[in-house]
Amino acid sequence: MIWQTSSTSSDDTERLGGLLGSQLAGGEVIELHSDLGGGKTTFTRGLVRGAGSTDKVSSPTFTLSRIYKTKNLQIHHFDFYRLADPGILADQLVESLDNPKTVVVVEWADIVKDVLPAERFSIEFMPVANSSEERRVTIKYPESKRQVIVSLETEWPEAEA
């Protein structure tokens, strides 16, 4: 299933992440796609805040992974951008995927596609011509997460107002 929308600014992208984050219960896997600087970390910042964490979010490009804590769950944020082989980080990813109280966010997931479950959100941020800030956001999601997207879709126009 697919839902599409637009984000006209970094604030919009963060707000969209926050709306999704507020719907998380644990066990979700979120795969993020964009070019460098495309909004992945900004979206994750909103997601973490929306899930109830006050942790400071930054890109895990150089640390490879980060963990953010909320009252009821953890968000494990992985970034495979600099890796030609996931190595031991793939093992850490598998451990995170096996924990029902963990939400897993993965950037640059091509080298771990075989580890990720079929039931996941796949979110792509595509630049819009003639705008440095606007992004077309496409969210692919499994039928089992339809209600999450229905809630997101309902709240998103209200959030834009």
C-alpha cells in the first residue's frame, strides 16, 4: 500500500515524523530513502520526539547507530551509508528487529535488505524541481499498518493548517 504527500520545509518533514512517531507501539521497522541531505535525519528527529523521547537526535552516519529512549520503547537508528559490508552491525540490527519494544529506523538499507522484514514502512523523500526545501514523500506500508497511515493522513492536513 502507498500513501503520498508533500513536505514544503524541514519543519514539515519533522512534523510528519512526529505524527508517525506518536503512532508507534514497538516492533515497527522504518526504512528511509533519500539523497544526502534529503530529510532522513530531520524526519527521524520528529519521529523520536513524537514517540515521546527528549533525546537529542543526530545523524548516525559516523557512529553507525544510535539509540533513543522513550517511556515505553527504544528507537534504534542505523545508518549504513559508509559501509561496503554491514559486518557486526547487521548482527546488532537483527537483535533490534527481534525486540518487540524496539522501533528500528534504517538509512541506506540496501546492504541489509535480506535482514529486514517484509512488513515494514519504506519512506522515500524525493526533491521537487525548483525548490531546495520541498520534498515529495512516499510511504509504502503493509496492510497490517493501514490504521497507522489512516491516522497519519487524517492528522497531516490539520497539522499543516
